[in-house]
Amino acid sequence: MDIAADLSWNDRYLIGHQAMDDSHQEFVERVNAILRADDRQVPATLHAFVRHLEAHFTHEEHLMKAFGFPAAECHIEEHQKVLESVREVHTLVNAGDVEVARELAQALADWFPGHSDYMDSALAAWVVKKVAGGAPVVLRREMQLT
């Protein structure tokens, strides 16, 4: 089974906040890069992912604080747990266990759609309402759903 095919970027993941959508697309690309990396590439690929994830979560947490997002505590707590796991795996990979990075990437591929659908889409809706006075408008190109 091609694990990387399980999480490929498409309009289904758009939530209506351009910066968050861009960051989510990069997240998907970096998760897939870990899944596709050969053993020699895994440490550098995971390191790049860690840097992306730190910036990604920092940006979302800034939005939560700047706009008084009511569910910030729960959302930030989930980010902290994910980041803690990613950092633990980073340590293990640096010690030579590259397979654990692929397991992490698969777990993140399983986690991301739900997190984006519920937590991140709620944040995007909140921010857009505060900035523009309405709900995000999301235009999705024709998608084939299986």
C-alpha cells in the first residue's frame, strides 16, 4: 500500500483562511515527504517538518490570541501534545531509528483531516468573522470523492 497516497492535498482541506490553507498544504507535503523519504533522507526531512510544525502552530496560536478565539485552550493543548510527540520522534530518529518517523507521519496523516475539519475550520471561521464580518467563502474545484 502506498501510505503517502492516503494524505494528498486537495480542495477538501480548504478552510477559507489563506495563510492557514497555505500552511496546511505545506503540512501535507512535508508529511508525505517523510513517508516517501529513504532512510538516509528521513533525518533531514523530519527536521524540516519539525521547523514547519513549530511555525505552523505558532501562527495559529497567534491568531487565537489576537482574535480571542474561545476554544483556544483546547486547540493549543492539542498542538502541544502533537509537538511533544514529534519532538520525541525527532530525538529517536537522531539516535538512528528512522522507521519511527514513518509511523509518526502515518499517525499525522490520520490525525490531520479531523483536526483541520473541526478545530482549524472553527478558528478560520472565527477569524474571518472578526475581520470581515462573515463566514469564510471556500470554493472547491470539482473533486472525485471515493
